[in-house]
Amino acid sequence: MKGKKNVVYMALALGMILYAVPRIDLSGGLTLPTVFGLAWIAFALLVVAAHLHELLGVEEETKRELTKIKRMKRWQLEQAVQGKRRLLQVKK
């Protein structure tokens, strides 16, 4: 369900961009409508990028690494509490 939702929302955002970009007048120099149009396009592209980021699963590797680190720290704490071993030194 999560992937379908991201695809639908990304498609809607792309549709909005395709509909709006030809209608936004960006040739008027540095006027308020031009700045608004550029900001609107930037935010719409940011929405598309966020959904694409989620669909590609870029954060999955980071989540797995953090889970490993938390598991190791929990084990080290258990060992320290039991007095069996010293805490391992982790290099950065």
C-alpha cells in the first residue's frame, strides 16, 4: 500500500507541474509573479523528489546500519552490567 500511495501522489505532483509550467509567466524579470512561479515549481519538484526518494528506498540501508549499531551497544551494556567484559572501543 505504501508504494502505491507514493506513486499516486508523485503522479499527481508531476501532473500539476506539467499543467502549470506552461501557464506560469517567467519572462517578466524579477517581479513578484515570477518569484512566486519559481518558488511554486521548486516546491512541486521537492514533493516529487521526496516521493521518488521513498520509492527508491534510499533510507533502508541506513536503517539497517542503525539497527546493527543499537544491537551492538545493547550487547555492550549487558556485558558491562554483568561484569564479564569491558566495553569494546568503537572506531569512527
